[in-house]
Amino acid sequence: MEKHAWDEIDQYRGSLVKGQWPTIPELFEMAVDRYKNNTCFSVFEPDKKILTYQQAYEKIMRGAGYLASKGIKKGDRVLLNGKNSPDWAIAYFSILFAGAVIVPIDNQMHADRCMKLSEFAKVKFAICDFDVLEKMKNIGGEWYSSLLGTAMLKGKDDNYVKFSEVEGPRLESKVEVSENDYAAILFTSGTTGNEKGAILTHKSITSNVYQAANEIKYLTDKEVFYALLPLHHSYCCTTVLLESVKFGAECLFGHGIIVSRMIADMKMGKVTVFMGIPLLYNKVIAGIMKQVKAKGAFTYGLVKTLMAINGWCKQHFGKSPFKGFFNKKIVSQVGLDHSKLLICGAGPLSPVVFKQYQQLGLDFLQGYGLTEASPVVTLNPPEHFKVESIGHPLAFIDMIIADKDADGVGEIRIKGPNNCLGYLDDEENTKALFDENGYLRTGDLGYMDSENYVYLKGRKKNIIVTEGGKNVFPEEIEDMFQLYSQVEQILIRGFQMKKDVPSESIEAVIFPSPDYMKEKGLSKDAMKAEIEEIIKEVNKNLVGYKKIEKLTIVDEPMEMTTTKKIKRATVK
């Protein structure tokens, strides 16, 4: 009989776990029961500091008790705004153990906008880094004055209580909530710039933790997960922080996307599960191959040949004959030699890049998801991966491809326990989010093969319609630029070439890489000439109606979300 990740809940059902899926506090209590002496949270500052599950639990209960003493009751909403740290995680769980609802907001967001979203969400308490609290206090306003209290995450200032060091009575037992109660209100970063507050229940989030865990059952409580991407985003929060708790494993906190710091953390922390975004993986593989190239043509040719053989063996036999060699000579240089699993999400990764990691003998898990689905929808398992695909739908997810065109491409729609309830106080957008049969409209276009593997084409709202009536997906063309180090950012969009013809031609908006220009000593004109050559090269691999006909070079980087997607609506 096949074992499933969620089978472990059965031993707690009816006692610790009251519903079909555990609440987030129940998930943590299960980990404490089984792994209380395991390392739970860790960070290098610069020496390693750790908290075991039991120690973390004590801090969480003290934090929950503090919130209760300030008047926070079941269902109240609490703002959490800070950089990744064990303190952030302690606050996250404390809020939920107190029966409250977490409102995590991007630490990079302007304080005024943070306050407006918090006011909209009816937040009653704020736990933030020192600089955020100071900015909000200086702005002031009716909402800030109405708060039951504030507490500080990172920073030193006697004017604020440090949340991880609060004193006073601990909560003796968690405030009971059900799996169907609100757990979090997540404001989608949105490439359109219009944030909406997705309502996620405890069931939405924990079911997704188990859905994803079922694809990686070979992981154990000995893993070290690395929380590098911002934790206010559902991607890192679910697949790193909460997934590590489900396994009773260690969660090591990073300090933002600074490659040198990241590599140092990974080497010292012996990270086994690393999660990133396409931009990061592109930079890492480019750095690896650059070092190999520097050793000369013979070495480069030999390594490429061994990679090709290794990749072929891995795909067809599940074995990597040269993994030991690559680990010792190449992979260890970037701290990936302890890696059991690399995970990529928050955007499509070029199949070429995906293939290179597989050729190095690294298990690479490509996925797809969205905040409204808590967030993981599909995963491409290492034991049966398809390079071009984003994987198959997770267990309990009913996926359909709606309104298919002649090629079988249509909108991806899903039903599952991980779906959000809708958007906070936004009836119009909530209604638009679900179709008449209750399927969540993802807004993404794709198709499925005979094995139910999904292939992503692009965003429905981004489609470019050419003069011949052909549909062009900008993301497909953008992906072709991922391996060119001259290009820091690229946005493909339509433009009207003929005023009297209501159709679009293809334009590339590019921000050139400042590092590349500096390294090569290039002028702006020389850099533009190189990019024009790249476009000619890319155009050779595109059918006629997809060819880029206009190039716009921008002097400043385009505004991005925290998962490094360009905010299309802000590009002039």
C-alpha cells in the first residue's frame, strides 16, 4: 500500500488534530512532539545561533501570551513586517498560537503603503523591524494611534519591546481555532500593481504543505532548509518555513539575495534543500560555467561532455555517474555539494538552465503556483521530470484547461483544499476569481500532455495579438534571454506599428547589465550594439510573427515584485 505524506496526521487525529487537516499551530505541536531536541531555527550572525523545537515553542508561547496580554483575541489581525530571521518565524507562530490572523507585508514596501494596507485589513497590533516602526510612527495617523500595541523584530531601541525577548506570562495552551478559520491575509504583489488581500485558511496552507511534501517523501528530519527569499511571500513561507516544520528539520535564515553571503551560509550551514527563483539560478549557473571556461577550452569541453553523459544517465536510469566528481570539483564551490533538492518557482526557468543543473547531478524540482493557491499547484518530480514542463498537479487538486484554442492551450483552472476563500472585502474581484463551477481562474495559459504534465505558455492578460491574428506569449520570448549575461532585465510587449491597424508587433524593453558593461568596459552605444546582435540571434529561432521588431533600452531598472517579476503596468 502506497504511503502518503499526510498519513502521519492519523496518529494525532481526534486528539491534537481536530479536523481533516491540522491548523498551523497543530502542525508545529506535532513537530515538537516528535522532534523537540532537533534544531528548528538557525542563523549566522556571524556565528551560528540555534533554537531547538522545544526552545522555539517556549518563545512562541511566551510571544502568544504577550499578545493576549495586550488584548489580542481570536480572529484579530496582526501586522508582521521584517527581514527574514528566527525572530520573524517566532512572531509568525506566536500570532497564530494566539488565535489571531497574520498579515505579512513586504519589508521593502513604503511605510505609507504598508499602513494603508494594514488599515484596510483592520490590523490591531504591529510587529515590525525597528526602521519600519519608526517610519510608521513618524507618519502617525489615526490607524497607528488606534493600535493595541507594537513590538520590534530586528533592531535595538528601548522605546520598543523586542518581541523575541518579551517577558510575562506565557500562554498555557494555544487558542483553539479550526482548519477553516482565517490564518493569513496575503497581499498579492501583482505585476499590475493592484494589491488584493488573498484570504488563506489554516486548511489552505497546511494542506498545501502536505501536498508538496508528498512529492518529496525521501526528505527527513535531518535536512537543512534555507530561507533566503522573503518570508512574507507564500512561496518561501510555505515551501521552506512550514515545510521544514512538517519534516521536523532545520530552517536556516538567509539575509537577502547577496550571492557571496548566500554561498557562505550554504557552505557553513550544509544546506540540503535550497529554494530559489529563476534570476538566482541563472546567476549561479552562469558563475559556475564562467569558472569552468576560465580553465581553458579543453577543460570546458571535457566538463560539458561529462555533463551531457551525466544528464542522459540521470534521465534514463536515475543515476548520475559523475555526481561525485562534480560535487568535489564544481558544485562545492557554490555550497551545493550537500544539496538533496533544488526547488525553483515564482516564475518559469529556462529549460536550458534546468537541464544544466540536472546534468551536474543535482535533483531539481521545478514548480508552479500562485498566492491564491497557498501557493504550490504543480511540481516536476526529479524521478520523472520533463525538462519543458512545470510538472503535474499535486494530490487533491482538480485541474482543467478551460476555453482551449486549436492547439489545446487554455486557461489553467483549479479546485483543491489549498485554494483561498477569495479577496478581503472585495466582492467584485472575488467573484471574478472563480468560474461558475467553483474553479479558481489562475489567469495563466497552458496545456497538458497525456500524463497530465502541464506546459505553461504565459499570462492571459499579457497575450499579444499580431496582424495575422496570431497569439504571442511574451514570457516564451523573454525566457530565451535568460542565459545572456548582457541582459539584466527584459520585458516583451506589443506595440502598434501601423496607426490604422489595430494589431500589435513585438517590442523588447531591455535594461542592460551594469556589471557586464563595467567588466567589459563598454559604452552605452557599444552595449546597445551587442544587444542588437543578441536580438538578431534570438530572432533566428523565432517564427515570423514572433520576431522582435523594436528595441527600447532603458537607463534605470524596471520595478519588480519581491519574487523578481517585472511590474508590467509601471513600464512606460
